Amino acid sequence: MTAYILRRLLLIVPTMIGIMFVTFVVVQFAPGGPVERLIAQLTGTDVSATARFSGGSGDFGVGRPPGGTPGDISAPSKYRGAQGLDPEFVKSLEKQFGFDKPAYERFLMLMWNYFRFDFGQSYFRDTSVLGLIAERLPVSISLGLWMTLISYAISIPLGIRKAVQDGSRFDVWTSTAIIVGYAIPGFLFAILLIVAGTQGGAGVVNDAIAAADAGMKAKQADWPGFVVEAAVEALKAATGEYQQAVVGNRIAKPVEYQDARGFILQADRMIESVASDLQQKDPAALGQVRAGLVELKKVFPSPMPPRTPVKDYGGVLAEVSKIELAAGKLM
């Protein structure tokens, strides 16, 4: 028995290495890798649901390399859609994702980092993956423990009684209830439990929906002010994205630059959509907002990131603060 357990434990090592190798091959060599996907976002060929909002349409298709002019054609690239991009820019993307090294070296680095529990930085939250795991782990452990305890506390006594009273009415109706329970999707069953277990039942849910509806109607009563408020939130989001994009005196994360640019352009379109109403409310404040947006758009002169930032994060934050102050008079 001891030898069997040791063999099973030793098999964990080659099994884990095999899983890591297969995953590595799929991620690194399958079409549409991270570099190609990023190029698609930058050149406007990405058709994801957020591509338009993040500035992934319109002048993205011009194919303008950083610091170049429209129509510049770079050397042929191995990435689809990379025509017109500066080869040095493409190389910087490869370096960012580790594709500047041979495949075997990338795999060995992956293994070494994993064995040291170094999972790198999250591309979505700009923080360490281990930090995200530690943040979510207590909740996951709590849910897992409670689910295990409740499951066994119900299933063991129920299984014993069903075995003792095999074929009885109790056995039949409990089996029916179990089959129906398995057939109902988990998320739907959870909603039913929430409604049934909440004090007041469906009435509480209806009250919450009614309150949300009333809040939306109140916002719609002053639609221009609501649009201005949403535009300010978009500018705040742009500031956060730009902070992540700029590292030192260079734009290290093109995707965050593109997201920030998209938020700025979207905020500008939102303000202009209600400009006639805002003009009647406070012309001076509208002029200040427009002037601030003009300054912000100068920070993002083209879809492709400039070689050096036009303004640092502090400068962008100051402009957004001025706009927010003026926009307060329009809400």
C-alpha cells in the first residue's frame, strides 16, 4: 500500500510537466496568439465587443506606425495585420510577451517560474497573480468547506435511509426530487433560494427593481446632466488606463494607451451629443470642458502610441480634474 501511494505521488511530477507542456504548446503556437491579438486591436481588425468603445475602429485602420505617417509600409511581418507597423514596435511587443526568445527557453522559464510560484503580473488588474489568488482564496475556501459539509451532512443520512427503505414512497419521492434538482441549472436554483429565503420573498426583489427604475427615471429627467456625469466617469477611467500605460518616459503598454484614447474620444462624443442643451445651461462651463478635451486629445495624437508620452500621468490627471470641476456646473 505504501509503495502504491508513493508511485501515485511520484506520478504527479511527470503529469504536471505534461500538462504544462501541452498548455504551453497550445498557447504559444496556436493561431491568434497574444502578439497577433494585440496587433489586431491596434490596427482595428479586432472585432471584439469592446473594440469600438476602446477606440478600435475608424482611424485604427490607417496603419500608422509610431512616429510615422499614414501609408508608411514596413518590412513584411510574420504576424497577420502587422503591415504598416514599425518593426521595432512589433519587436517590443514580442519582448513584452517573451516571444523574443526561442521556444525551448520560454518553456524552461515558464517551468522555473511556476516551480517558484512566480505567476507574474495580471494583464487585466495590473497586480501580481499571487496577490489576486490570495485575495480570492479565503472566500473560495469558505464556500468549498461549507459546500462539502452541507453536501455530506445531507447525502450520507439520506443515502442510508434510501438504502434501508429501498422501493418505498420515501425512496421514490426523494429520487424524484434529486433528479429534478440536477435538471435545474445551478444559477436558477440559487435565484429561487434567494427569493424564497429573503424576508418578504418576491416583494423584496420587486421593491429593488422599482427603486432602480425610479432612479433611472430621475436620471432621465435631466438627461444632459446624466450624459455629462457618464462622460466624467469615462475620463476617470481613461486616467487610470493611462497611468498603467506610461512607465518612466515611455508608453510600455499599448493596449492601455488605446483604452485611454478610446475613453477620451467617447467622452468627447458624449459631450457633443448634448452640447446644445449644455450651452443653454452654462456656456462658460461647456467651453471649459471642450477646451480640456482638446488638450486631452493632444495627448493621444494617433491610434499608435507615440515613442514618448506627450504628457505624463500627472498632466493628464490635472486636465481631467479641471474638466470634472467645470462639468460639475453642468450636471
